Amino acid sequence: MLHWLRLILTTLLIAMTAVLVSACVGSGGGPSTQSESSQSSASGGARVTVEEVINQVETDRPRDSDSAQGAFAGAQIGQDLIPGDGVKTYRDSEAWVDIVIRDSVRFARTTPNTVWRLGQFSVNEDTLLRLDEGKIFTFDDGPQEDHRPLHIETPAGTATVRGTWMSVEDHAETGVVEVNCFRGICELTNVQGSVTLAEGQKANATAETAPGNSQPMPEAAKQEFVQLHEVVSGKVTVPAFGSSQAVASSTQQASQPTETPILRPTLASTPTPVTTTVPTTVPTTVPTPVATPIATVAPTPVSTPTTTPTLMPTAAPTPMLAATVAPTFDPPPSLVIISPVPGEEATAGTQLTLSATATDNGSVTSVVFIINGEPQPPITQPPYSLDITVTEGDSITVMAVATDNLERTTTASVVVPVTFVGTTVSITSPAEGSTVREGDIVTLTAAVTGDVSTVVFVFDGASLPALTQIPYTLKYEVPVSTLPPESP
């Protein structure tokens, strides 16, 4: 009886020790867990991480310094972002950001010359990004059920995507926001109205106008999605038409098959010593109970699988992206305004020639001049020039926008001061002292400066038809009765 009581006490002691060891292992890294918990709480249970940086990319994390928003500094791979943080890219620069909520992973590809911030959201609310300028691509990788929408707020309205692939671009120079819905269902909404987009459709809007009717996406816009670095590198696969879920070949999925063979040999070998030990220890009273609890505690190291998966996913993404990012990047067109040049002045009432040069490694599809905010008709082939009449005012703001075959844009601008010299009129044809004969057809031309609306020629006391635009030129047949008789 004393033997069995001693056996029971020994077993209980070993079991309590195993529980204490398990509790210590489970609570390891207490300070780190508390930090991650507070970080997760700050972003509503979500995790937003910078996964890739190409060239010059900056992030604004106000909590890292005493300064307010706007203190952008160099971005780092692995940086966590919380609501209020911002991402900024420069020319020829891009960034990749993961937004993880529940089992759903949202990806955000930030193109060159773009600024956006992360808005307030939580697991039970919608995700919000505020696009200040530039272009951003978003797409999902996660379960289709219970997909909550991702809202991208712009100065001209809000674009909404639910489990789809979408791009949003804010053309700051024209105030136009363009939404391309590559897969699934999207929506563009502002205070004037809204429009729902099906797969392969696009729509535009401004702050003053309602979203326009949906239109088919141009082929160049579709190719932008297909040529994304994530697609080319194989990290994500373009979903089939009619599907709104991206299929990812992430390293976590790739690592799952390797976990299974690691665990199974451990579990299979553990029962073997138990089977061998039982017959040997049955005749002996004391060793038998000691051997049995040790065999029971041995499976506790099954917690080792928690270490194995964490090492494999972190190493794989880096070489895949580095090998495929650079060859697929296509820069925007280059653009230079050659007339008027900076510092040049214009006179009210005269003509001014606008001229620009534009080149691209693909092709330039159009150049649009914008005069004091008013877009002029697009020019689709060189020379990219336009003549305008200078109106009265302090200055003229001339802006040019070049677009290439992938719908990437570049802008340039110049401000021209305007001078006013009053109204002057001079007759340049016929020349003073010239002779005309009866029945001759004479060309009458006047040079006028200043703010003039009408020019009227008076020939031998008779007013001719009024002219209202440059050039002030008129063909006139000299009547017979207007000439004095010739002397013999």
C-alpha cells in the first residue's frame, strides 16, 4: 500500500512539473508579446508591414519622433505601420505593403511619385487608405466569405474594393481621379453621385462632378496589372475572369509540406521505447512507475513545431523579389517646355507660341497644354506646339502633361508675366504713298496691340465690314468713283 501511495505522489509531482514547464514555454518572451499586443491594439487587431522598397521610399511614423505628420524618413523592410502613418515614393521608386486582417491579406503596390496614409480601422470595420497624390494598386489574397471592403479616399471621391484587384490614380494637375477595376466589383463615390464597376471597367471623377459612366479598361491599363512585380515574380497569380480572389504562392503555404515530415518521425519513434520498456520493468516494482511518467512527459517537446515554421517564411521572399523587380519597371515619359522659357514676358493682345518636347522608351500618345487651368485639345504627334492670344492679366500659367502608351504621365509648367502697353493701331498694307488704280483689289492689313474687340477700315470715307479677330486683314476692290480724274 505504501508503495502505491509513493507511486501516486511521484506521478503527481512529475505531472505538476510538466505543467509548470509548459506554462514557462508558453509565456516566453513576455515583454515582446506585450509590445506586439499593444501594437496590434493600436491598429485594431490588424498588421500593416512594409515588405519591399525600391529606390527612394520614405515612411512617416509620428511615434518615432516628437514632430507631427510630415517628418518622412527612409523606409525599411519590415517596418510596421499604424493608423496615421504615411508612405511616400519618389521618381523611379516603388513600395510593397501587406495589410493583414483576420485570414485576409491585402497587398498595396505604391507607384512612383505617390503619397498615401493609413486611416483608422479595426477587425470589425472597413480598411481605409487616404491617397493624397499618385497611383496605388490594391489586391487581395484571402477567403471569399466575410470580405470587408477596402476604401481609398481621394480629393475627388472614395474608391471601394471588396476582394478584387483595383488601381486608383489621382491626377493632381487636373483634379481627375481614375479608377480601374481589373477583377471583381468596385465602386467610385463622391457627394455628387456614384458608379459601380464590373470587371474590366474604369471610371473618372472630380471633386466638382459626379463619377462618369463606366467604360472598358484600355489594354494598356490591363497590362499594368499583368506586369506588376508581384505577378512577374510569381508571388501572386492573376485571378481568372469572374473570380475576385488572388491565388498566392506565399512562402507560408510552401513551408507547410516540410512541417509534416519533421513531426511524424518524432511521434513515431516515441512509442518504440515504451513498448520495449514495459516487459523489462514489469518484474521490478520501483523503476516501472518512474519509466512510465518519463515516457508520458516526452511528447511535451511537440512545441518545437512553433519554432520551425517561423524560420522558413522569413528567408524565402527576399531572393524572389530581387531577381525580377528591376527588368519590369517602365519609367514615365520625359517632358520639357521649350517655349516660353522661364523669365520670358508676353504682351496682352499679341500671339504667344507654346512648344514642348516629349520622349518615352515606349511611345508618347499625347501632350496637353493647360492655360490658367483650362485644358486645350490634345496634340497626338510632334511638333507639340500651340499658338494662343495673350489676354490681359498679371500672368499666364502654362502647364503641359505628357502621357505614354502605358498611361504614365509627366507634367511641366512655366509662369509668363503679362505686360500691357495700351491700344495701338497701324496700317501695314497698303504702304503709305503707294498707288492704286480703279478696279484694283487692295489688301488692307492693320497691326493692333492692346485689348481690342473690333477693327474697322475706313476707305475714302466709307466704313468697311468690321473685323473681330486676328489677323485684321480685308480684301477690298477700289471703286471707280473714288479716284479723281487724271490730268491730261
